[in-house]
Amino acid sequence: MRQLHNLFRLTGGDLYLLAITFILLGVIRLGLRLLPFGNLLKLLQKISNLNFYLPTLPENQIFISKIVWAVNVATRYMPGSAKCLARALTTQVLMNSYGYHPELRIGVAKGQGGTLEAHAWIEYQGQVAIGHLTDLYRFIPLPSFEGAKL
């Protein structure tokens, strides 16, 4: 009940951003299951360029912290949650749409017992915007590939 009360306390702009983020996160999760990764990136590039879902307010600029907040809240209420890649791609699309130029990073590390682990995160101006782990240093970033930047 408290969460519903907090929802009603949001401003119209925050509620709109949260709704768009929730929808986008769901679409990206579905796309990761149904589409080859390269095709999904091309589709997300087109979505990023449309900007049709941005409010037509003069203050279209949204702080990165607000985008990260929206992705974190949407993830919390997403049925089945969302993995790091879906969260990173959602953040990247939103940041691109609001005029930022983030970098999608995907890294791999050797886990216990020699298993391969992977993690995705977003960097902006050399800082991790979303996807920070206390042991992120373990993950060796893969080289960028064509289409990774939306």
C-alpha cells in the first residue's frame, strides 16, 4: 500500500518517464528473447532516433540520475525482474533519447569453477551510470562491435 501511495506522490513528468521506462524495459526483454542481438540493436537505434515518447515540454532534459532511478524502479516491478543487459539497453535508449551519448559495455569474467560469467553496464563520460558491481573490475570488456552504440 505504501508503494501505491508513493506512486501518487510522483510528478507528472516522473510518472510519464517511469511508464515509458517500464514499457521499454518490457519490450527490450521480449526482444532479447525473440530477436538476434544485432537485429535488436538496429531496432533500438530506430527507437532512439524517433523520440516520439518524450514529453513535448521545453525542459526535455532529464538528469542521468532520473533515468537510472526510472530503470531501477521499473525493474523492481517488472514481472520476472530484468537482467543486466535489458537494464543497460533500456538505460542506453533513454539516455540517447535525451541527448546523452552513453557507451554499452559487455564484459566477461571467469567465475568459480571456471564458469564464464557476463555482465552489461552503461558508461557515460568514464563513469558507470548503471550496472555497477563491487567486483566490476573482474569483467574484461569485450571490444565494441558494429551497432553497439545506439
